[in-house]
Amino acid sequence: MSLLTFLLSALARLPLRVLYLLSDGTGFLLYHLVRYRRRLVRRNLTRAYPTKTKKEIKRIERKFYRFFCDYVVETIHLLRISEDEVRRRFLYTNTDLIERLSEDGKPFFVFLGHYGNWEYFASFPLWTPERITVCHVYHPLSNKAMDRLMIRLRDRFGSIGMPQNETYRTLVHLKDAGRQPLVGLIADQRPLMKHHTVWMDFLRQPTALITGSERIGVRMDAHFLYGEVKVVRRGYYTITYKEIFPDENEDFSLTKQYMHQLEQTIDSAPQYYLWSHNRWKYRPDAEDHPVLNA
């Protein structure tokens, strides 16, 4: 066990109210002293909300750093959280939709965003019928100790982790074994840039889209849903499923609908989005080729 893993496991044993005190202090340091990615956060917010004043932008910034540190300590707490507590803290409001749609045996692709505490999706096996196998797609981390720790966190309630490049193969294997997969996808991050990239307007700026999830889901004739997360109060969330239907007149309409709904969620309370991610590193030029974001 690495020193970092040992320290995080020890922190996970602390009550969440104590971890929130740690979060408050860390948030103050990150924002005012360390100034962790403040220039990037300011740029992302300013471009996403061009009509807001500097004072309004700074208010969102401060709230974001406070919540970002809450996200970190809540994620650490997930290493030791009980099933009863995670059920109280992350409430699924309409699992009856999953129950009804699952009767045809088709897979589910559930789109989520880097909004609220997305790590709580690991608890979804506690809310699903036994015939459904909950899976999540992840990017293996270069730090092997941290990679093992995150796998342990995300798998502890029964979800199956799938490396991104093995998604289709794993899903076919599950289907052949008579299991009905439900896949959780955090699909709003920056894609690997290639010559031909799909773009849309997201948060008032041109944004490159990840389309691989839609390609695989359509190929498997899956149900597509958006998981709308709401922050009820500190440490408590709800998630509501909204079915997404394809538009035959538009390419990658499922992904675009998901991004549009995520945008509405973010606009309702922007402090809970991951603004410190360099989401708009690239921008399209006149010929739709990616160029570095200044």
C-alpha cells in the first residue's frame, strides 16, 4: 500500500462533518493562496457567461472552489460509507423508468456530466433490479496506486469497471452471457482531437463532442438516458433519469441532446460544474480544424 493510499484510507474513517471542516480550510487555501487553476476557471466562466459581471463571476468562482473540495472529501468518504448512508445521500427519484424499460432486455446508456458528485453513481447497483448489471467506463490512471484505489471506490457496490478501449468488447461479452448492462458514462470531457471532429455550441462556445458512446450504444440498440443531478444541500443529491430519443435528421443527435440538457442543469447552479477542467483547450478554425485555445 502506498503512503497516499494509506492516508486516504485513514481519512475515509473520519466522520463526514469532520471532513467538511477540512474541506472548508482547503477551499480557502486553494482559492486565495494556492490559486489552483484560477486563471483557467475565470476564463471558462467568463466565456460561458459573457453577460455576467465580474462580481457575479467571482461569486461563482468562490462557490465552485468550496464545492470542489466538498467533492474531494465526499469521494474519500465513499471508501468507507455504508449502504444506508449512501442511499440517503444520493437519491434516485424515478428508478421505475429503469424498471419499465428493462423489460425488453436492451442495454442502457446513461449520460452523466462532471456535475455534482458524479462518483456517487457507483451506488446505482443498490437501486437496480438484479437482472441489470451496472457498469462504468473509466480512463486508467498512470499512477497505479491511485488507479487501484479509484477502481476499489467505484466497484465497491457492485458496478463493473470497463477501460475505455474495452467498452464494446465487455458489453458484448455481458450480453452473450445473458446479462443486461446499464452503463454510466461521463461524456462531457474533452475528446482526443482528430481531423474530423463533431462540434456544437455548449455553454455559449463551440465545443468538441465525444461521440464514441453514441456509436456503441446505437450499434447495440440501447436505451439512452440523461441522468440529471441536483444538489439538494451539502452532501445530498438527487438524480432523475430522462429518456433521450434520436433525431434521424441530425447526426449524433443523442449526444447533442444530452449536452443541451446538461447545459440547462449547469445554468441552474453553475458552481457545481467542474470548471477547473481545460474543457475548451481546442477551438475550431474556419475550416473546422482544431486550434489551440488562447
